Amino acid sequence: MPIAQFAENKSSNDSAKSKTFVFKDEGHTLGNALRCVISSYPDVQFCGYTVPHPAESKMHFRIQMHTGRAVDALKRGLEDLVSICDITLEKFEEELQSQ
């Protein structure tokens, strides 16, 4: 999952708080799940994503922070999403084996 950042034309502190990341070969599945996780953080002011065009295989993911860096929120969100998926898979396998 290659990720690129759009360049921001603001001071370094402001641009660290607000970033748009471009995920290549990703779409609504990752975008919506990641948005749900990151938008629940109290230090996040705005979190959203767009898929610019169905013919393009990329997703734009925007994070704006009250405090902290947007890239740190993205890293935390990806880690938390992996944990959620691991727990979900564990619970599913437990239920499947109990039947």
C-alpha cells in the first residue's frame, strides 16, 4: 500500500497538523474503516476521504488535527485498525470452532 503526501504551502507547524495522503490501489473499503477509527480520536478536527474517479485506483485521505501531527494520527489509526481486524478474526474463529 504505497502512500504519498500532497505538498502543503503553509508553515511547517500548520502543515504537520493538516495533511492529505494518497493511497495507491485503495478505495472505499479501507477509506471508510480508517475514517471511522481516526475520527474517533479527540485530537482530530477533521478526517475524511475521497476516491476521485472510479477509473483511478487511488484514494485521497485528509486529516486535520487540533493538536499533534496528522501523520502520527494516520500511523495510530492504521495500527488500531489492524488490531480491530485481528480481534474480529479471533472472535470469528472462536465461534466457528465452538459449533
